[in-house]
Amino acid sequence: MRDTVFILCRAKYRNNSSWLLMQQLKANGVRCCRVLATRYPNVEPARCRAIINYGVGRTPIWLHMIGTDVPWYNTIDTVQASANKARMTELLRSAGCNHLESTGVPSTAMQWLREGRTVVSRTILGGCKGKGIVLSPPDPMPNARLYTKLFSGPRVREYRVYIVAGQAIDFTEKRRWSVARTNAAGIDRNNPYTKLIRCNRNGWVFARNNLDATAEHRDIIERAAEEAARAFSMGVGAIDMIVSYTEDRELIEVAVVETNTSVGLNGAATTCASIGAALAREFM
């Protein structure tokens, strides 16, 4: 009897994101358990009704024991493509999605510099939270695997669109911590890295209130994110989007920044509830 949803995760620690998602699904009446790719599950694999792959890019050793018709929310290939920034860029380009302009050719990146643009060099294709990124300027452009032209405009905002089964189900905006909070954390607000690399360790947080995006703009951003999700066959995760506005808040351009198949849920109760409820509806 297929009655259990498997949450394929990288680690089965208590209170990590996969654990929080499991608790949310159970609260919504879904029978589920967490499983690892490298160990046989405690639950008989034949009972697996669906697999929620939360950022695992390796094939489970027990895969041959489940039905070939079991649905996946993120295949192994989806995770691998999302984790590799060069492959991600190529998929977005092939699908016709508007994305950050990138190249693996140093001479092209050097031309961007000569045009006065900032170049984001990725020395690690699988890096996250700003790891492996070099900004030029202020630093010399290194040998890298991928170069991206920094998105620019009069008024630039970044949003995260949460996806379940290819559909947008939630929406947040990246906001900078207050001056007092960044000062208390010892973060230099004038440093280009903390200003341009919008991650938590640089003093940025996801916000829900007083969003810059109007309802009309949000719809446009979500549709572009869903298009990117389809390019990756994303079952669950998030698409980071960047947007430029005029000073009068008229929309100029929308582009995909990157994809994420293992969204951090610690300290994000509303996001966890949204994803859990949307997934639960898939299994009811």
C-alpha cells in the first residue's frame, strides 16, 4: 500500500529545514518520513507514494525498490542543474527565460568591465550565500568558472517566489537590516559585498510587509518565476528574481537570479506553513 511520502534530505537532524517541513506535512494530515540517499529507509520503500527531494543531487541506493511511476517533487537532475550555476544559466537561456547575463568567457567579462559595469565572478559553481563570489570592482577579476554582469537600474529590488508543483504559492522581498542592527553585527553597510550580495550574513532578510511590488508587478514576477520553474521541472523550491523600477516605481525589467531546491525554513514559520499546506494539497 502506497501511503507514505518520502522527504529525501541531506541530513536527518532535528529542527533542520527537512524536519520542519515533515512536521508541517504531518500537521496537515500527510503521512511522511525523512529518508537519506545513502541508507535504506525504515519504512518499506514499496509504501512510497511520492518523493519530495529537498536538495539531494545523488541517486538513492533504494531507488530500485520503489515504483517507477512514483512522482518526484524535484528529480535528481533538477537538483543537480539548480546547484550548478553554469548549468542553471544554460537551462534558463535554452528555455528563453530572462536571466542575469552570464558568460564563461573571460574576454567578454573584461569588456563588461571596460564598459563600466560591475562583474560578479563565481569561482565556485555550486556556491551559496555568497561563497566563491568576487566583485570587480572593487577587486581584480579572477579566473573563474562563470562571470555575470551585475543587474543595474534606478531602483533595484530582489524577490523570492516559492514554488510547489510548478506554481507560485508565496512571495517575499529581500530587505536590508536596519542601520542599528547592521552596526551591532559589525557589518559595514558601505562595503560592496554586503550591499550587493543579499544574504543573511551580509545583513539581509526576507520580508512580507510593505512590499515594493504592486499586485500587478507581483503577478508579472510570479509568472516569470513559474516559467523558470518549468525549465527545471521544479516540484518544490524557490526562484530568486531581480527587478528594476524607475524612480516612479514603474517596472523596467524582471530577471531570474537563481533557483533553490532546498529552501531554508528555520525562522521562517510562515514560509514553512505555506509550502507545507501547498504540498499537502497535492496528496489529499
